[in-house]
Amino acid sequence: MADGVGLSVGASNLAAVVVGRAALLRTSVLTRFPHRPPEVGVPSENPNLNERGLILTDFVDRVGDPVGIVAADGSTHRADGVLADALRALLLALLAGRPPDGPIAVTHPAHWRQNAVESLRTALAEVPEFERAPLVSDATAALTALQDDPGLPTRGVIALCDLGGTGTSITLVDADAGYAPLAPTVRHGDLCGDLVDQALLTHVLNDLSAAGAIDLSGTSALGSLTHLRMQCRGAKERLSTASVTSLLVDVPGHRGEVRLTRTELDDAIRQPVADFAGVLQETLEHNGVRELAAVASVGGGARIPLITTTLSEHFRVPVITTAHPELTAAIGGGTAAVRGTVEEGQTSMAAAAPAAAAADATLMAPEVAAPDEVAPSGTFGALAWSDAGDLPEVAPTDPYDYDSPVAPTGDVRPQIEFHRDPHDDERTATPVPWYRRPAVALAAAVVVLLAALAVALYVTRSDESSPAPASTPATTPPPATSEPPPPPQETQAPPPQTVTQEAPPPQVTETVTAPPPEPPPTTPPPATTEPPPTTEPPPTTTQQPPATTQQPPVIPTLPYETIPGLPFVPNPIQPPQPAP
């Protein structure tokens, strides 16, 4: 059987693997020459970079961008075309210039947008070596590799964490559903290889500043700092397996070796790692996952022991990884390509034949340190909780669990179900009563307020009108003669006529109103029979002005006269009193 070839795309590194035979890892840097094919990598890892050329960097994260990359000579280059050339140069370097004799698969970052994926697919179709190469997610390929070695649980939810150079991707998959993703991949940029390198560089510079004088203000220090940062990157990789290492420092003001320990590395990145564990916890809660079956870590950052122990202690589950986590996606892509099961959007892969599984049991990498012993399929590798007695069931090579309920069409019933509140439907279906609507409540409040104002106004007017009978005793005749004030005013010009006209009105009013209270109202007749009343007009004329002067304070307080059609009722209780 032909050997499958897998290539993985990363913002910091590009990897290529011939499954079971060789592997190659290069920095994502492409150098183009006018008279020879381009080369990928940096001079320290690629001996063919022995002459000057046009260097292109930072093109992986620009795939899908319609704006091209501007090179040092002013030329513009499409990022997807640059990446396709870099993958071809990596493939030729892996195969030593020979054409591939087996199927090829290329993996892309799982967090990429669809337009970036389509742009890379179009660019790869123009390269003869990649015309028929499928393009799949690196999460899919990594799960395929992890199923073979060291194995994955067949039940529960698994969190796949890809710790790369520019960020960490989190993908949740359901093992009961054939390792199908539960949600889109989440990208976390605060934990990555570049930040770890920068943290180590800051730690080294702080120690040098405290120990002696260093001058980093001049332009000559830029090259020294760039070289020192590369030294810190190598120290980080060595401290993943060793407890102590040293690096050569050559900066203005200091030259010599600096000793670094794993404890110093852990102290420099402890907070970012703790923050990442919190982000993973929030992702699980957001997707309704209450319990994990395992955490799978891939990428170069998976080699750091602190990341493994932190995730293990926080979630209390095994942390599964491989001997070469930075090559996991490439290995899975090549394995899937040789099995012929790679399809766009497919996550679960079919099982390989026993002969193919035996051939893929080991990985020999010429330029990458090969493991001394590869753990057999079905066992966990690099587990922080490997001593736990209640480890989940592990599938050696078959990613499917045939005991799970599977529909005839091949659809697998998902394990995770989201529970809804049983009262939600009732609340949605039951209409709100009219009396509980805000408009009705507001109208009722307005009505109550108007009613209260009306009652207060009525009580106020009643209080103002009730004192009138009590004040009538002080003004003896005015209540009886309050109705005919207009006639006296008109007849005040001829006094004799007013005297003769005033006598009849009291008689009429008394005879009409007197019978209901008591019979004594018959007393007024003596006033009419007596002859002396002829001598009374002068006193009456003199008494009327006070009466008119006493009436004005009473009349303004009675608004009833201003209401049309409301008659004035005199007080029948107080009879007119005879004048002295």
C-alpha cells in the first residue's frame, strides 16, 4: 500500500509527514528566487537558503484577503498563492524532489472562515501536486491521529485544544456521535507560542537589567533582541522535556550564557495558562456541557508540562496527547488520505485495515526527534491523571461504537440534550389577561387620580358652602332679601318707591316658605296692618347699605350663581326680624 502524505498549515510552522516514514517541520517563511524554485523555512533549518531572495512572511493569516502582501521590493503577492507555493516547496523537500507515490491531504486551521478555505482550495488546484488533494480541517485530522495513537474515549464529550504559535483553538466533539463537533471552533489568542517566547524574553531582560547595565535604546540592539528571542524559543522547547537549560545572550552591555529552569518558565506563563482554563470552562458552560470525558491537546504548546497539569487539575479528566503534538494534524491527514476517507466537512474516519494499522504504528522523522517507543494503540500517552482508576473506555482503532443506537441511515443519536424549562411553552401560549396589560393599568391609575381630585374638589366646595347658614344670624334680613338685590339697586334713585316695593316681597317670601317649618310665619301681617310703617322708610334706607355691604363677601364664595339654570334657594329657617 502506498504511503499517505499529510501537510498541515499553521501560522508559525508548516508540517509535512509521510505516514510511518518521515516528517518535516519548517517555519512559515517563503523565499522566492528569480532563477530557481522557492524555498520554505529559515536558514537555520533549511540549508538550501544560501543566497539572497525575496522573503515573504505572515502570509498564512492573510489567506482569503483580497489585498495582496507587499514585499520588500514593492511587488504585491496574493497570500493564498504564496501559501500554495510554500506547501509545494515543503513537499518537495520532504520527498527529496521525487514525485509523491501516494495520496496527499492538506489540512487548514479549524478556525478559518469559509472564504479563506475556498481561496486556498482554488490556489492548490493550480499546483499539479495538489490537484486531487482534499482540504480538510486540522481538527478532523488530529482526531483521526488521536484515535489511532494513543486512543480516545468512545463516550462523552472531548475538548480538543490546538495550542499553536499565534493562538489556541478549542473544538468540542461528541464521541457518541462519531466525534462530530458540537459547536464552531473557538479561538483564544492570549495563550500561544509567540506569547510564551515573549514572556521568556522579558524574564531574561529583567534579570540582566537587575544584574548589570545593558543598553537596549540604540538601533544596534534590534538585531540582538531578535536573535535573543529565537534563543528563548529554543529554550522553551528544551524546557518541555528538561528541567534546566541555558542560552547564549549577546546584547549591548552583556555577553554570556544565561541559565533558565522549568520553574522560571512556569512562573512566566502561569497566569495565561490559568486564563485559558477559564476560557475552556466558559466554552463548556456556553454549550451546555456539564462533564468532560477527556481533553486532547495538540500543537507545539501541548509539550509544555504546565499546560497539561493545569488542564488536568482543573477538569479532573485525562489529558491525551501524542509523542509529537506539533505533527498530529499532518499525521491524521496522511492517515485519512491513505484510507481514502477524507471528505470536506467529515469528522469521523473509517477504521483502517489491520495491515495498514500495523504499518502506521510508528513514526520515523528524519528531521524531528523520533520517539524511543510509541505507545500501543488503546493506551493513553502523556496523561496527567494516568493513575486514576475510573478512566473512560478507549477505542483502539475503531472510532465507532456499534452498541450505540444508530439509525438505519447511519445517523448517530447525539448524547448531549439541552433541557428546556417546561413552563416556557405555557408562558408563550397563554395570552396576557387584559387587566394585566400596562395600558389598562395606566388608564386605571389615571381614572383613580381624577376621581380623587373630583372628591377633593367636592369636599372643598362643601366646606366653603356649609359656613353660610352659620353666618346668617349675624345678617338677619339679608338671607331673606338676598334674592331681590337687583330691584333695590334699580329703585335706589327714587327712595319713596323703594320703601313701598320692599314691603310686598317679604310678605310673599314668608307666606310661601313659612308653612313647612312652623305656623308662626303669620306674624308678619301686623307689620302690614300697623300704620306706623310709613315712618320706617328712612331707617330701612339707612339699613340697606350695610346689608349690601355684608352681602359681597358671601356672594363671591358661592359659585353656584355662575352656573346657568341653578336657582338660588333662600334660607327658610331664619324668618325676617322686625326692625327695632
